[in-house]
Amino acid sequence: MEKHYRFIFGPLHRSGKTICLFMLMLMASSIAFAQQRVVKGTVTDESNLPLPGVVVTVQSTGKATSTNANGGYQVTVSGADDVIKFSFLGSVPKQVTVGEKNVVNVTMVTDTKQLKDVVVIGYGTASRKDVTGAITSVKADEFNNGVLTTPAELLQGKVAGLNISKSGDPNKPPAAILRGPSTLRDGAAIQPFYVIDGVPGASIDLLAPADIESIDVLKDASSTAIYGSRAANGVIIVTTKRAKSGQTRLTYSAYAAVENVSKNIDVLTGDELRKYLTDNGVPKLSAADDDGSNTNWQKLAERTGYSQNHNLSYGGAGTNSEYGASVNYMKNNGILKNTSLERTIYKGYINQRFFNDRLKLGITLTNSATKNNDIFQSQVLSGILFYLPTVSPFNADGTYKENYTRTGSGPLNPLSLINNNFTKTENNKTLINGFASVDILKGLKFTISGSTQKEQNNVNTYSTSQSGIYVNAGGVAVRSAYTNTSNVLEAYFNYDRTFGQHSLKLLGGYSYQQDRNNDGFGVQTQGFSNDFLTYNFLALSNPTQLSQIVFNQSYISTLRLISFYGRAQYQFADKYLLQASLREDGSSAFGLNNRHGYFPAASAGWKIISEDFMKSVPVVSDLKLRAGYGVSGNSLGFDAFTAQLIYGVPPGGGKFLSNGNIVNPIGPVRNPNPDLKWESTATTNIGLDFGLFNNRLTGSVDYYIKKTSDLITTLQVSTTQYFYQYLTANVGKMKNTGIEVVINAIPVKSQAFTWRTSFNVTHNKNMVESLSQGNLALPYIQTAQLGGKGQSGNYSQIIQPGYALGTFDLWHYMGKNQNGVSTFQKADGSVVASQPLTSDQFIKYDAQPKLIYGWSNSFFYKNFDLNFLVRGVYGNKVLNATLASLNNPADAKLQNIPRFTLGESFKDINAYLISDRFLESGSYLRLDNATFGYTIKPHIQAIKSLRFYASGNNIFIITKYRGVDPEVNIGGLTPGIDNRDFYPKTRTFSLGLTASF
């Protein structure tokens, strides 16, 4: 049987195996075919918008496809265990196990970490982990909320070392000081240098806050030196929003806000003042000074301010193009009557790519139209405090009540000052900038960009025939119209290659800028038959004297800046970083002997986290050491004639008769200085960046030494040696040293609830090192001439080597004697109960804060969000000259007094003298902003998201300061002074909406 069996199957053995194998393969293919199936779906973004261009990869086969214009895709999977991978630039990659589903829809989430890791460094970008300088980046979702008149306010309290202070005045931009003062000048000279979408020196007024994507603050000279002679105060680089590839976006945002004065100075009512005078034996006031009224002049001058802001933006990006447009309208009614700011901004851009993205072209057009309404603030702000409350605003016939014979600090009717004197300003700025970028070879790119910015500024002022400032003048009109233009050309090469473990980035470029300013004229005239046309028809004026027609003393200035610059960045093994840059600037603003300057910088970084030994320390997720040194300059605020001999009408020079004609005198008004050059700031910076617990806790520590040389100031010189009595020259050195600490943390992170917190604190010490250079030397410079009764020639601050800028030089208050009279210490140590001499002043304290800090928190629970910002300063002094001037018991019959004075002796004839008695702590802690929001994401394609929010600004403040607010301007030549000109701070509440379609 066995043999027969073999006979039957033996010959069939080979063919049988073949048949069996074929059957097995057929069965396997049938099973595989049965398991394979088509899966399709749609990919959307967080706003439920279809997302084209998403790469969809099947894990088992490695085959990939991309979503179409509607976000749709279709792939073939091998079974229920197969995985589909979704990846898109700027989004968090996602993996989905197919299971039994035939339709897999996916929502991609923006990779915020990836976005936050990119910083702008000037003429390029870099990864945060590769930065070797001190740079702080603030993204749009971290900006401050509220009624903001300039983009600088978006950064308030957010950047270590950057102190931004602002009053409640809608027409006054905030003062920004980065890492302490480094100049003896005011105005533009103290402000950081702005770069907007690559355009250096562009006006910040051209930006709507809602259009800004990110702001990068370059703080040390190793980062700023690439911008040369304009970067000593730091560089703020602003990047505006652009559409993402494959997306079309329509966004509308708006808010409405109400503002009120957060605090008034507590002065006496009319009845309280009458009682005070009666109790102290003062005869009854005359009818001109007391008509039985109880007038609150602060309330009469103030109002509830209503503000609104609307921003509509549209953008899209296709395969080869990007385009967008936006319009922003903002109206901010100030809390003082007849003060307001209204601004409309239009922006449009288009970028196009050609030849497989090797050529890129783009152009952007922006226009900003601003209207300012203002009053004569110096007189009004003083008047609403000092004017007698015993007087009503109007006479019986409706005219304003005035008493021109009354003396004192507030002699004019404040309401009349507001309604009979006004200034209207119209400012239009247009910026056109375009660029072309060509990829020449692999890694080599050439970019050329050009921009032109034109500013038209029209200022119109009118004082009516009822104005108490110009009595019997018949109305005074002032009109001026000036045009400023700025043209910039930038051309540079970028080379970026990686060779094994070596990475090299090179930059080389050329820059040309020409600024033409003050192209216009201004004139003042008076004597109008009525006030109906105000300043609109100057030909109707009837001046009775030639001196009543005044022309503005301005001249056209054309300034040129030509620069060459280069930068090299090297990286080895993703561990060791080196960067060096050099810029040469040639400026026509300075003397013939110093037209050119060189600004070098070098920095290094060590990614300690990339070393092998760090693998044994898993708690540390990031660690990098940075060090850098560089030199940058400050030429801001100068025109083409700063160092030139200029002739004009000398100060106080009146017209005279020459050959029967009345002519203006002509003489030198500025001395030449061929050796004048820009201020130079050298900064040494050492920093450490760290991350712990998988970067749930991150931060940085920076120590810096900032030395400024060739300080520029105007000093008095001998007219036997110079044409004119004042000379602009380099005469000093200043030093700032400080430390900055930043801590960011995510204490709680779950699916439903997240808490993010960030804290920054800065300590800075400022000191003037010298006031001499060459044959020019100053022992000191007296500043802050505040005036006041019997004190018109006194100075309250002094600039002197060894002391900080803003050092107070005051009489030393020694208390009151037995008669209740204020006493003061003289220079010889004796005590007097009379007004001391100016030589008896003492140097004591300064206006520079020891600490500046900010603490922000953000909470997210499902669709709700809450964030708030606490910020403040510590260790500075503020001179409350307002309270000193008000504290005048003996003159209470001429002007009002504060409630503070009720505790003074009526016999104190020295109570008002500005002394260190009124030098108060400027420290404060402020809940600056709190915002509560709710976001709706409807599952419909037409609406991506709706966010509603309520916000409050300046909610409360903790301070010992007795004035309106301790946050006075700490920039410029006279920081830390409150002197009867403080536009009240406001408390703001707003409701807002952001809608994406």
C-alpha cells in the first residue's frame, strides 16, 4: 500500500506543490485585497476652514498625497491597524489609526512653539535656539489689550529692561526707555529705532495693532550693531500679519470703550476755602473773586471719554502668490474736553513668486491719516487745580468770567481756556515699499528693497477774540504746513549652507537713505473781525503792527545716510555658535572730520544641552550660554545742519529800519563743529537661557554693561571764540549696568484647563561718568527749571559725574519751627526759616528706578480665557512740584489749595518752596490690564471663530505717591518730575469682538 501510495502521489508531488502554493498566494491576495480599502476625508484648521496642501502619508506603504483646494484627500490603506500621518508647515503633526472608518476628518492645530521659536534679527530670521544676543520676542497672542493709541503700548510690562510710560493724553505717544537712559538729549534721541517689515525708520503710526504678527526687541549691541548709528537705544522690529499658504482669511475686530479719570487731586470746594480763609482772619473776598459758587474746575474740564476701534482685514495665499488688505479706524476721545485722536489706516500688499519660487516680488502700500484735537494743556492743567472755586465760569450775560488783575498760578478761567483756544492737527503718512528676491545659487540669495515714506503735517491753532491769553488781539491764528520725505534703498546678499556638522550664514549689504524734512512754512497773524472762520482765511486778519505777523523759523534739511554692512554666523555640531558683524555708516548730520563711523559686534553661544553629559540630567530640557560685545550709535534727532554754521534771526532780535525798509536782523544762530560725531554705545552682555521639565519652566538671565561715550549736549561758550553763545558738542560718558531675569512657566496643563505665567524683572544702575572731552569740560549741568513763586531761576536737578541722570538737587527740609514755618538747612549746616539761596541746595536721590517688573498670567478653560498683567517700578523718586506749588496758605485768597494744606500753618510763608519735602516715592504696583474672553467655533465653514471679551485697564494701583499718578515720564533730560502739567491717567473698560470668516 505504501508503495502504491507513493506511485499515485509521487509523480504528482512537484506539480501538487505548485498548485498548493498558487492556491495559498491566491488566498493571501484575496485576504489582502479584502483588507485594503480607500479612506477619504477633509482636513481643516482650528477655525474650521479647509486646509489645502497638507501632506497625507500612509504608514504601511509610505505613499503620500496632498489635500486639494477644499482640504479633501483620498488614500488607500492596508487594514484597520494602518496609520495615516498628516503634516503641514506651521502646524502640529498628527497621526490617526484608521480602524474601521472609511472617512477620517482631521483638524490641524497651529504649532505655537514653532512660531515662537522664530525671531527676527535684522535682514533675516533665526531660530530662538540659535540666537546669541539679547532678543525678546512678543507674539500677537501675548499683546496687551485695551485702548491703545500706539503699538508701543502692546509691549508694556512684557519685555525685561523696557520701561514704557504713558499719560492719559491720547495725543502724546508713550516714552520708551530700554536698559536705562544713554543720552543727554530729549525727543527722538531717547526712543528705540523702529524697523517695520524690513523698512528701517518707518513711522510706528503706520501700524494698526490688530495687523501686527510679532514684535522683536533687540536689546544688546551684538544684536543692534547691524543697524549702526541709529541703534544705541535698542531696535524694535515689527512684523505684520500675512496670509498662510493655501488659505483665505477675512477678520473683523472691534471694541468700544469708556474712560474716566482714575484720580483727581483733592482740592478745596468753594465753601471749604471760604471757611479756611475766615478761620485764619482773611478779609472777605471781593465780588470778582467770590460770587458764592462752589465750582469744581477739574470736573468741568473733564468728561467721560468714549473710544472705538474697528479693524477689517482680508488675506489669501495661493501656490505662487500672497495678497491682503486691511483698514483700521480708531477714535479716542480724551477725558479732557476738546482733546481727541482719530486715525484711519489703509494697507494693501501683494507678493508673487516666479520660476519655481526662485524669484519673489512684493509691494506694500500703507496710508495713515491722523486728526488730533488739542487744547493749551500747560495753562488748562494748571488752571483746573489753582483757579478759585469761589467763582462761577460765566457772567450773567453768558460771557466767561475773568479777573485779569488777579495774580497767582491760575489767573485765567480754565473753561475759557478750553473753549477759546484750540489746536487741530492733520497728519498724513504714506509708505510704499517693495522688494525683489532672487535665489541665484543653492543657498545664495540676493534681495533688493526700496521704500518711500511721505509725511504731510498741517498744524492749525486759533485763539478767539475772547481768549484770556491774547486780550484785545481780535483772535490769533497760526497755520503751518510741512512735508517730510524719507527714501530708503537696501541691497544685500544672504548665503546659507550646511556642510556636515558645519553651518554657515553670511550677509553682506548696502544701504542708502535720504530724509528731507521741514519742506513748508508757518505763519501767525491776528486781528479778525469775527471768529466764524477761525484760521481758515488768514487774509481776513488785520494786524496793526508788522511784529504781529510772525513766520516760523524753520528750514529745509536734507540728510543722507550711506552704509555698508556684513554679518557672519557659524554653527558647529549644533553646539557652538559664533556671530560677528560690522557696519560702516556715513552721515551728513555730523562734522566733516567725523562723517563716517564703524560699528562692530561679536557674540558666541554654547548649547550646553546638546552635550552628551547633559543626557544624564533629564530634568534640564534646554541650557544655553551666550556672550556678546558690540558698538552701536545714536544719531537720532539730528538734521543736516547740526554741525554747520547757520545764519538766521537771533533770539530776541527785532526788526529794524535799513535804507527806508523794515528788515529782519540776520546773525549766527548755530556754531559750526567739524568734530561733532554721533554718540556711541558699547554693550557687553552675558546671558543664560534655560528650560526645565520638558520646557514647562523656561527663562533667561542677562547681565549687561552699557557704556555710552561722546555724549552730545549744547553748552554755553564764549562769543569771543565762537560766533554764537551755544555750541553742540560731544562732552561726556555715561554708564548703565544691570541684570534682567525672565521666568516663563506652565504650572497647569490639561485637556480642559491651562495656566501660563510669565514674570520679568530688571535692575539697572545709571551713572554719568564724565562731562568733558578734549578742551571742553563742564563741572555739571543744571536742569529742571520748574518756576513757581519766587523760584523762576531755580533748578531742581543736576547732571554731574558720579551721579545718575535725573539726580535731584534741592533744598533740604528740616521741619517746622515753633511758629509753624517751614525751615531749611543751609550749606554751612545752619537752619533758616526763610527762602535759602540756590547755593544751599543738596544732591539727594534720583529718578531712576531700582527695579522694573511685569507679571502676566493667562488662564484657559475650554472656550473661556482670562489674562491679567501686573507691572510696576520700585526704588525711584518723583518730585511732586504740583503739590508744592498748591501748598501755599498765604495765597489762598488768590488760588485754591489742596486738602493737604489744611494741616499746614497759615503762617507758613515757605510751605510752597520746592524742597526734598516733596520728593516722594515713585514706587507702584498696578493691575494694568485684565481681560476675560469667550470663543465660539461654530462647525460651519462660513464662520471660523467668534471671540467676545471684556477688558479693563489701570484697574487699581498701590502706591504712596500723593499726586495724580507716580508713573511720570522717566525718560529724557528731566525724568521723574510732576509739575502742574500731568494729563490725568484714565481707567478704561471696554467690550470687544474678534470674528474670523
